[in-house]
Amino acid sequence: MIREWLRRKKQKEEKIMYVIAGLGNPTAKYEKTRHNVGFDVIDRLAEKYNIRVSDNRQKALCGTGIIEGEKVLLVKPQTFMNLSGESIGAILNFYKVEPETNLIVIYDDISLEPGRLRIRKKGSAGGHNGIKNIIAHTGTQEFLRIKVGVGEKPQGWDLADYVLGRFSKEDREKVEDAYERAVEAVSYMVKGETDKAMNLFN
């Protein structure tokens, strides 16, 4: 009981500047699928900045660390994609982080070619159920986002089957390159240079 109280007290004392959330679905079944590109970028960030994303907090795997001098919390919601907002909303509330200025969400976009990035400061859900749920739980559409292109679904395909499928070898190479650029984009965004990131990577 005391240990849990101390853990919560310590968490409250941590001043997180940015929450960086990658969207995806938990369990090995969904690894490397189109819908999990957000998780994959978080893994790249964790590797580059030596951040261990293993703490269970607010229905998510989390890890605190420093990116470009700013204290960040890397987040992989474990709620499944369509309920991502439950976890992210709770984390923002717990750490008193404002979504409009200090939340970055990384996720897949079927309207972009595989490997393309699009950085935005705000916007609608655009049919993405994970983003729709985040908007519902935060009460705002104004938060920073990095979209990673996974390509349009082929005609006649079911959308769920497509986004839960895996990339071809050619497309996998393109998105792996996009992950590196997304990591670089984050390094600009946490320094308040989102416009520069947009100019470089959009």
C-alpha cells in the first residue's frame, strides 16, 4: 500500500513536457501490421533515445525519457485502437499535460502512399477510429499529429482486413524509411519547431 502511494507521488512529481503516443493494437497478433505503424515509430524513438517503454500506466505501456532536452512520455495504448482515447485522455489528465500544445499522436493513414509522412497541428479524425476516440476523450481536435502513409485499400477489400494486414516487402522498405523520418520529425516538434518539421517532411 505504501509502495503504491510512493509510486503515485513520484509520478505526480514528474513534470512531463510532451506525451508522444503511437497508436496500434496490443499482442503479437498485430505486430508489423499497417494499423500498428504508430507502435513501430514509438519503438524507434525508444531505441534512439534509450527509453524503456515497459511501465503499465493508465491502460498503456509507457516510458519516460529525454528527447532534445525535453522530458517526454512515450505511450503505446493497450486498449486496442478504437479505444485509444481512454488511455491517452487518462494520461494527459494524470500528468496535467495540455493536448493542444504538448500531445503528439503518431498513426497510420490510408489516404497517403506507403512511406509518405504528413504532419498536422490539428484536424478531424478523417475516418480513423483511434483519432475519433482521442478527440472524444480530450474534447479537442487540436493536437499535433504525424501520419504515416500505408496506402489505399485495394478495391473490393474490407477496410479492417486491409489495415490489419501486413506490408509487401517493397512497401515495408518504404515505411521503415518513414519511421526514421518520423523520429527526426519528433525531434523538431518537441523543440517547438513543428512548422520546420512540416516543411521538411510533408
